Amino acid sequence: MNAFALPYEDLSRSNAFLWEEWERVFRQMLQKGQFVLGEALADFEQAFARYCGAKWAIGVNSGLDALTLALKVLNLPPQSEVLLPAHTFIATVFSVLQAGLKPVLVEPEADTMLVSRRTLEAAQTPQTRAIVIVHLYGQMPEMPSIMALARQKGWWVLEDAAQAHGARYLGQSAGSWGDLAAFSFYPAKNLGALGDGGGITTQSAEWAEKLQKARNYGSLVKYYHDEPGLNSRLDALQAAFLSVKLPYLDQINAHKHHLAQLYHSHLREDFILPAVLPHSQPVYHIFSIRHPAREALREYLLRQGIQTAIHYPLPVFRQKALAGRWNPAHYPLTAQICQTQLSLPIAYFHTEDDILRVIEIMNRF
Ligand SMILES: Cc1ncc(COP(=O)(O)O)c(C=O)c1O
């Protein structure tokens, strides 16, 4: 019988400190009776744009739609090539396909598991028109050199910041580096809602207006439609809940950062820890390590009551949905990461003692 039991995440506990405020806001929203668009959404959009250092934020219904709509607003010729990491969540690839563009996979760097200027240059073709930079696990890659390359080549830059609310590079926030950035407010994210949600940030007023239309039947004025569009609005209720959580985001990120430092300081050397770039301030949405005996380690931890996760068990180029598009032999590093990667507990509800216990048990593996 194992006394110690540590779930990887438990949103009822991670969110417990917000329940009272959320209940109050929920009552206010019931009283107001406006559940689509309106003040609650506009207020959150303004606050989130300000938080990211962007001029505009547009709330949509998921991170996937945020990526897709951001790519569509670029108005690239059909099948233009878009570089994106081979090691990412499937949404990054699907968004490129849904925007009618051609995804070109880029192997990451071995230490950070992120793409770099070097790996982007190696994968570019004369048809490259845009790049999607994924701040995977909550860390931004070397943005200045990537932006310089993109500007030199004339590529658009979309940040996939779904895992990186509040991450910084050289003190500048995710969501303010690229031409556009896409966020997810999926409940488990550092800034998670109570259901699906997403958002796009940009400095461009013209794109902001196009995106406001694109998510709302091509309309800014009710029943007047300038172009065909989707129904992909961030719910007013979710926006209201997110406005409550946003002022605590730095506190959430700081707690996760503290837990990450414990892993960095105390885990034995044979666990391959995520490299942190000198000017990067990650937010540790996920604490991602690697170990050659990942399955044995995972089972050992589970026997000790510790739940872990894998991000991701099957690379995008091996997914049935994308079969035949790429030769898996071209992405050996991504394949190896997927076989050895393990995500350690780092939820907001985890305490220092929880993590020290995980470390002690891991160091006995
Ligand atoms: C890197 C990345 N991109 C995109 C998404 C898609 O976000 P959503 O689940 O809100 O569609 C996620 C999260 O799920 C993600 O982790």
C-alpha cells in the first residue's frame, strides 16, 4: 500500500484559490445576461494584450483556431510553405493544413528541444513564406536571431504561445515578438479557462479587425457580413473567468519556476534536464526531462504513487492523420525525444515538499 499519491495535475486543487472570485463573477455574468461578445470579452482582450505587450488581442474558441485564423490573415498564396517544429503538439501542424498552406517540419536543437536560427536555416526552401515558432513547454527560443533571419528572408513569424503565457526572452513577453501570436486557454494551461478558449495577439490594427470579423461570421456589425467567417468567439463567461485569473498569472508562473529550480538543483545528473537559454525566462507549463529508460522510470514512479505525462508519445510525422506526408527517417531527433521524454509533476497545487519527495524517489531509480 502506497501512502504517497501525487496526481500530475488536479485542476480542482490548482484552481481552488480562485473559486470564490469565480463564483462572484459567475453571478455577475448571470445578472448581466450577456454571454457572447460584449464587455466581458473586450475587457479581457484589453488586459491580455497589455499583459503581453501587444496592441491587440482577439479572443477565439481554441488555440487551434487561434493558429489557423492567424495563418489565414497572412493571406499567403495557397500551398505556400510554412516552417514549423517537427516536435510539437499536433495543433501546430493541423493549423497550417487548415489554412491551406504546406507544413515543412524542422528538427529541434537537442538540448532545448526547440528550433533555432540554425535549424530553421537548414530546413528552409525557396518557397518558405512563414514560420511558426512554438514556445514548447513554456520556453522561448532565441527570438532575436530568429526574427533577424525572418526579416532578412521576408518570412512572416507566428508564435505558437499556447504553452507560454508570460514567458519572456530578454525581458520581452511571448505574444509580442512575432507578427502574430496564438495562445490557448485550455484548462490545464498556465492561464487556463474553465473550458476551451484561445486568443491571438498582434501589433497590427488592420489584422486585429480582420480577425475580429473572421471569428464572428465576417461581421463587426450584427447581421452585416463583409466576408465569409467562422463562429469562433471566446465565450464571454470564459473571458470573465480569465480576467479573474490573469492578475495571478505571474504568481502561478513564479510558483512553477520555483518547483522547476528544485528539479534543476537536486535531480541526479543522468536525468537529462531541459536546457534553459541564457536570456530566456521559461514559465514551465511542462517540466520536460529525458531518460533512455523512460518507460521503466515512468512505471517505477507510478508504483511510488507519482503520476507523470508524456509530451508527446507519437511524433506528428507518425500520426495516422498525417500518414505519408513525411519520411520519418528525416526526423531522428524528434523521434528520439518522443521515445525518451517524460513530463514531471509541476502543477500549481504541488508544494515544495511534493517535489522534493519526487526528486528523492527519482534519485533512487
Ligand atoms: C503547442 C500547442 N499548440 C496549440 C495548442 C492548441 O490549443 P487548443 O487545445 O486550445 O486548441 C496546444 C494545446 O493544446 C499546444 O500545446
